Amino acid sequence: MQSQETTNGFFIWGIDDAPYGPVELPTLVEWIKDERILTDTWIFARRAGSWRQASDIPELKMFFGSRTANPSNATPGGGITTGSLRRIKILAELNDAQLEQLTQYMELHRVPQWSAVVNQGDAGDAMYLILEGELRARMLVGGKETILATFGPGEFFGDMSLFDHGPRSADVIANQDSTVLKISALAFDRLTREAPALATPFLQATAKTLAARIRADNKRLGRVTEQFSSGSSQ
């Protein structure tokens, strides 16, 4: 007769393409809270005898509930005011008429805490501007999280995907309930064709911010290089 542990155990498919386990349900719950297990993590449930994504396993569903950003929460244009758009730094120089026009190319998304806005490796198809909350860009290396950047109200991410549609270089996770504005690649193409006079200042402001980020990164790299050189010479 099989023990309950043998019957109810779970195996997790790791990022190194190897299974780990058996693991009991309480451990899985703790790993979900620590974000070691995400909605799309593959798990083998011995009782069911099959592999499923974590959010599809009955015992775990309640722990994901509102964690995945739902496209149905998107509101094209609606609910976006010119006042809220002025929270975005790159839009600060646009007048009310331009901001009103820009809302036609945006979608308003409510992002629950811990949900992923984008996932590393996915095809890039949109840029996001943050109205409220906080998000982090992270990579998982050897099962450990490396935080690349933290974004707050007024900032943006994902801009390069409007131009090259390449794969996402990192996950972006909501640290808290957040509100973001999405500009899809298709909407951006429409903007450049239908309203070039609006697209130009938008692109100029975006480019200025990107240039500032690159300069800041170069300074940080320079300081690290100097510290390394100083340490090596001693």
C-alpha cells in the first residue's frame, strides 16, 4: 500500500531542464510566495499522473488567483486622462490636445502584485509606461534572482520592442499592485502613420531618457572599472 507522501508528492521542472522532487504541498506554497514557482512553472502531480502548469493544478490555483495580468483588464483609451498622462516624464512637454490624441493609441492595465507583465524570451510587442506602483526587471540564474532595475511612477520599459520586436531580455514583475499604460507595436505603427507630428516629440523624449540611462550606466561601469584597477594594482 502506497504512503500518502508517495501518492501526493509533486515534481518541479527546473530552469535547467531537470525535474526536482518529490516535494510536498506546503513546500510548493512557500515556493510560490517566494516566487521560485511561477504560474507557468511545470509541475508533475503524482495523484493526477500528469505534468501541468502550476496555475492549473487544483491545489495551487488559489495561491495564484489574481497574480496573472489579465488582458481583459485592459481598457483601450478609456479611463486615461490627460492629468494621469502628465505623471509620465517623457510626456511632460506635450500639451493637452496631444495627450488626448495619444490616449487613442494606449491601453490601461491594472497589474496585480507579483504578476508578470512580460516574461524573458517572449517576443517583444509593446512598451509600458508606469502610472502607479512599482515593478522590477529580473533574471533568474541558477534558480537565483538578479534584479536588473526597478521602475516607479513616471518611468517606462520595453521601448526597444517597438523597433526590433526581439525577445524580452528579462522578466518584469509587479512588486505591488500597479497601473501601467501599454503601447503595442501595432498601435505605435498606427501612431507614426496617422499622427507623425505627435510621434516625433514622443520619440525625441524617449530617446533623451534612453541616452540619460546609457550615460548613467557608463558612469557606473567606469567606477567599477576604477575600483577593480585600484584593487589589482595594490
